[in-house]
Amino acid sequence: MKVGIVTTAKFHYFALARHLQKNGMLARIVCGYPKSKLASEGIEESKLVSFPWYSAPHMGLLRFGRSGSVVRELEWLSNIQLSRYASGLVQDLDVLIAASGTGLEAGRTIKEKGGTFICDRGAAHIAVQNEILRQEYEALGIEWPGIDPRKIDRELAEYELADQIFVPSQQVKRTFVESGVDPSKIEVLRLGAELARFTPSMRKLIA
């Protein structure tokens, strides 16, 4: 089985890629990070594809606390352009796992080829997330600008297209079921930590 991954950032996807690679299943991972930032991830160079032209500027502006229409547009472009680019790299795959928002075009391509598309969503159903944030902002007396409506529509289309949706908890699964998504296509995969790479700090916490 040949598996591909698409993601704008690292998140947990490189841990998944390492395990797939160890078992001879990883075909490639397409990421929005520059290759120079991925050298320590342990992925064979031939299986690592970098497409940083939109994601890197977006992350850079966020790092310096920038917001507004430019950042919003770069976020939109980083998702859609990464997926479009990945569409040309999935024809030989059996399975595509894409971070939510980054898999619509590539997902359509792999399904046309008879493959399986998995949407990986690390948070609540996007419409529910938007409403939760609206309520919390309102409680604090702050105007909520809302998640980009294009992003919401895009993710809803991904949920519909996906053969399976991976989520990290039962609570997140409930937001999908309550939003009308077929429970049989939602798989709860709890996230862990690779203790060889991440260990608890020995520093004492200051109360």
C-alpha cells in the first residue's frame, strides 16, 4: 500500500510519516514548510516534497503577530495552492491523508483514480468551531471576525468527499455527528507523544 500525506505545517503528520516509512508504506509527504526546516524529521529526501511559497509567508506574519486581510488571504492561498500542487503527485497512491483544508483538489484526484481520501481534522467540526469562538468572543465583549467563509465551505466539501475523517477525541466526533456527518465515516485516533523526541522538563514549576 502506498500512502501520501498533505499538510501545510508539521503538527503530528511527520510522526505519522515516520511510522509509515518504517513500515514501507510512505510514498511521499507534501508540506508547506521549507525543506531546510524539515531536515531533522527523519524522512527520506525522495519522499519529502516542500511547497512553501504561501505557507511560509503566512506563518512568518503570524509569528510577528500580524493579522488582517493579508494574513487571511495567505492562509486561504496556502491551503488551496498546496492541495492543487499535491493533485499532481497522488495518481500513484492508494491512500491520501490530508490535513483539513488542504485536501479537496488532491482528494478529488485520488478518488477519481480509485484511491481512498482521508480528511484529518484536529479540532471540532469547522462550523461548530466558528460558533464556539463567536460565543466566547461575545462573552468577552470582542467582535468575532469569523472563520473565512471560503474555508468553511471548503472543509464542508472535504467532509462530504472523504471516505473517512480522522478526529482526535470523542468530543470532536460528537460535533461532527451533531452536524449531520455519518458517524460510520468518523474514526477517533487519539494523539500521543514520541517519548524518544519529547521528554518532560526537569525544571521545577514556579507557583
